[in-house]
Amino acid sequence: MLKRTHNCGELKKKNLDKTVTLNGWVNKVRFHGQVVFVDLRDRYGKTQLVFNSDTFPEEFENIKKISMEDVLAVRGKVQARDIKAVNPDMDTGEIEVSVSEYRMLSEAAPLPFIISDRFSAEEDLRLKYRYLELRTNELQYNILTRHSTYQVVRNFLSNEGFVEIETPVLMKSTPEGARDYLVPSRIHKGKFYALPQSPQIYKQLLMISGFDRYFQIVKCFRDEDLRADRQPEFTQIDLEMSFVEEDDVMNICEGLIQKVFSDIADITLPNPFPRMTYSESMDQYGSDHPDIRYDLKLQNVQSFTDGSSFNAFKNVEDIFGIVIPGGAKYSRKNIDEFIEFVKPYKAKGLAWMKGKGGAMSGGISKFFSTSLQEKMRSKLSINDGDILFMIGDTKKTAQTALGALRCKIADIENLINNNDFNPLWVTDFPMFEFDEEENRYHSLQHPFTQPKTDNIENLINDPSSLPSRQYDLIINGYEIAGGSIRIHDSEFQSKIFNILGINDQEAHEKFGFLLEALKYGTPPHGGIAFGFDRLIMLLAGTQNIRDVIAFPKTTSASSLMESSPSSVSPKQLQELGIHLTKK
């Protein structure tokens, strides 16, 4: 084999007349009479090769058979390109290599899709041949961005005194939240490990162990319904700190993310990051992870609708509205499409009226007196040519539905600058959410989050009344990180379990080891977990999380490349003490 002396992206004019050896894949082939031009590619770049029939009189017909994605080794002399042939789009565009010797290392079979144009094939086909898609410039860039980010994170946290500690992958199942992925034990038949949804409990135990600053870049697993920015297995930047309050954790995180964006993308983020409470976020944006790159804020319009004769709003909990500048251009067809859009968010309807001639017209405007319309236009800043959308329902439904509509319209109207990166802390989340179907409370983050009170009786009497010490980092509408100050008292933690409908016996079975550990001198502590894949998605400029993971799963949690999950042999099941039954 001809071993490479240089990669395909580094040769310049300074290398003229030097004999070099390159290895790589054929990216493009061009025929010009008795000369064959080949672009040879590796992950560093491309170099143009020149095969001349005078150099290979007996082999030239074989050279002409070189095809896309063949793997070659070549030796030759670096020469300057003709001035008219210089390619400014290639780092090596001023030179070429005149080949004197070559080896065909591997011939490529006919390709299932054109690698130079990955979107020429459907995503399922590309995922089936993921190893080929990973050769594309886009995915090569994404994976290298991921690698570089790993290094920045590790260096930053290490310099801040954090210790990287691995936690177990096989652990006890504690299903509070998403469903666990279970792993049967061969030795302990009938018993199961769980793959970690998060290292949450272990990192709290590390705080009890005296490691006051921990971090880990860790794989996590959740058996939940998927979407574009979720995977069944994903990567977290996980960290925990002792003797801290919210500001301490948030300041470290701001420094980390500022460093990542600066080093990886040459982007300067604000310092400090703005903050907003959960209530403010829902009131203004209809979301607990708002995109603040554009305005379009929600407004409470109940004081106006109460003064109208529109009876559909008389018996609802709350009414919110949103003014769309220039939205009067929307046709009835457009508005009907918006009405259909909000239905999945449980909104029962979408009322509207347009600013026209100094008043309001269309929709439900006839139910509002002239004086009321004037007040609305003044207070809500409605101009001629604008449209006001309104939803009356439960407060959360009205907010959530309008928040989703806000995002859709921002996309339609091209209000989003994809070159902007606007971080935001959302704080003071509710401690619990009540699930009507299960008739019980759930933790909004996890059951180890500390409430903003030391008086447990306040929580017992009205669990939904008090906020928690949870904080989420949002960038451009994506939840990039979520964390909290933790409960560090065993008795207090037990009472939180009780509020969540976990009795003492069940708490002992699931979390007994943690409750026991909390008795032995636990420092106040808190932490956070970054969704590493989402972070890379932002840095790489893609909206599909699969684009930044080497071997992702589909939205049905399967891998088309190796056809997993798959059936296993009866012998394997027998060894595990598992018997399958058909429904």
C-alpha cells in the first residue's frame, strides 16, 4: 500500500514540485481526451488528481473505469493549476497532483444514492446506508463539530474544578417520568436492570460522597414518544455542585455555553443571560421554552372581552390574544387553516378581528362597541392592517395554543433570524402538575427538586401553589438544559414522595438507598443536565437531531441500518428465563 504523506486538504503552492502520497475516496471524475481528472476526498478536504495517458499507456483504459467512491492510493508531484483552472472553492484549488503511481485499494459498488447530494434520497434510504451518508460534507462537519464541543466542555469544566466520574449504565429501575429501557438479568432470573434515564441519583450520591464538583458526558435512555429533537438514546452534559444556590449553577453554565459558542461557532453570547419566570414566559409567549428572537407577545384581553357581547367568552377561565402586524392580509382560507392548527392544542376555537379604517372589522368585531374597539386598539397597539387572534379557554390551553400559533406565524412571515442566538433562563417552575387522568400530582422536572419553601405543610395543603427551585436554559426556543437545587433532607424527600402518591413502602422499594444516604450528612447541592445533541444541533445549524448523531434511530426508535430492535433466539430467551406470549 502507498501510505499517505499528506491529507487531501492541506497541499498548497508551498508544496509545488514535492512528491506526495494521498489516500482517499473518489469524489468526482472528469474525462478530457487523454487526461482524466479525479477529485480525491478524505475528511480533511479534496485534491485534484491528474492521470495522463502518457504516464499510464498500458493502464489508461482501466484508469478511465475509476468510479465514484472507489478508494485510491496515489503518488505524484504537486504542480500549479493553469490560471484559468484555479478553483477558489477548494482549499487546494491552486494546485493539483500529477499522478505517477496509483493503487486501487477498494472498488465501490453502484451507490444507492448520490453522496454529493444527500437530499436526492429519502431519509429512510439514507439511514439504511448511514455509513455512506456520513461521508457527506454536512454530516462530516456536524460530527467534527460534536467532537470539538466535547473537548471544549471537558477542558472548561476541568479548569473549573469539576471531576469527570462515570456512573453505572446498569441500574435499578425507578420509573418516575418516562418509561425505562429494561435489561433482563441472566444470573438473577426474573429481575431486571434499567438503562439510566439520567445519572440523577448517582450524582446526588457523589455529592454525599464529598465530590463537590462532578461532571460527565453520558449516554441516557428513555422509552418515550419521539419527535424531531428527541432520540431514545441521547447524550447529556451532566454536572452537579455542592454548597451552591441557583446563581452559582447558572453562572457556571453561562460561562460554559459562552465558551462553547465562542470557540466552536465564533459567536458572542450576552453576559449575563436574561432571566424570566415560568409565569412570565407563559403569559408573554405561551411556552416554557420561548423563542425570544422575535416579539409577537401574548396579551391578556379578558378585560376587553368582558365588556363585549360575545357570549362564547363569558364562561371561560381566561382569554389571551396576539396581534400580528400586517396580518389583515390573511384570507378566510388562511384563518381557517390557523383554526385547524390550534385544535390539537385543545383550543375550541380561534376568534379574530382586523384593524381597518381606525376601527376593528371582520370576525367577532360586531360584538365590540366602537368605544371598546378604540380602547383595544390603543392598549394592544393594533394598527390598520393588523389582525388580532384570541382564544378563550383554561389559562394554560389559551396560552399554549396561542404560543404555538405565534411560532407558526413567525415561520410563515420569516421573522426568525437564524444567525441570532438568544439564550434565556426560565425559573420558578411549578413544583407539581396535576394529572386529571391519573388523579395525582407529577413532578414537573423530577421528584428530587427542592420547592421554594422549607415548610412542607404549605406543600401538603396546596401542592400546586408553590414554585420549585428549577431552572431551564432555553436557546432559540429549544430547552438546552434543565436543572434544579435538590432536596438534601431524607424526611423532606419522603414527604415529597407522599405528595406524589408514592407511599413509604413504595418509596423504600424504589429509592430506599437514596433516602438512607441522605441521612448521613448531605450538603446542599444542585446541578443541571445539558441536552448535548440539541446543543450540537444549534451549533451545526440544523433542525433535525439525527443530523448530529453518527448512528441515530428513526422516530419509531428503530435503526434501519442493522434492523434493530430485532428478535432473538429461543435459546437466548430461555437463558434469561423469559417466555414470550402472543396477544
